[in-house]
Amino acid sequence: MARGRYEHSEGWRAYAAAIGVNLQTARHARGLSQEDVAYRARLTRYTYQKYEKGESRPGEPMNPTIRTLLALSLVLGVAVYDLLPDEDPDLQLR
């Protein structure tokens, strides 16, 4: 059975975009390139670039695994919660 696409709420899209901004801010603070972060976190550069845009696939909000968030936080030298926005999204609308 083929997977259907979820209709994501604007709140979830905004939350994912805010994570992307936080990733980019942390990366700049460390003076790293996207390629450096991707390599150290064991991601492809394309995947990391999409994450900074708040996406996982074109048009789909990012939804990284806990393992990926932890790897990124370690590479960027920040706590996982520093990558997450202050406001929680409404998870009922996903």
C-alpha cells in the first residue's frame, strides 16, 4: 500500500522553518559550512541544506529523528532544546 501525503498545518510548517533558522544560526556561530555540519553529523549535504530550509523533501516540513537532532546538536555545540522553537506546534493538526 502506498503512503499518502499528510496535510501539514501551517503551525507545523512554521515550527519546522524555525528549527531551520536555529540550525543556521548555530552553524554560523560555530563558523561551519553546511558541508562541514552534514559530514560531521553523517548526513548528506542535500539533506542538511533542506533541514536549514525547514524541509525534508521539497514542500514537506522537516521531521528529523531524535538521533539526527542529537547528532546536529553535538556537531553545533548546542543543546537539542536550543534547536527547537520556544512555542510548541499543535500536533493534532498533522
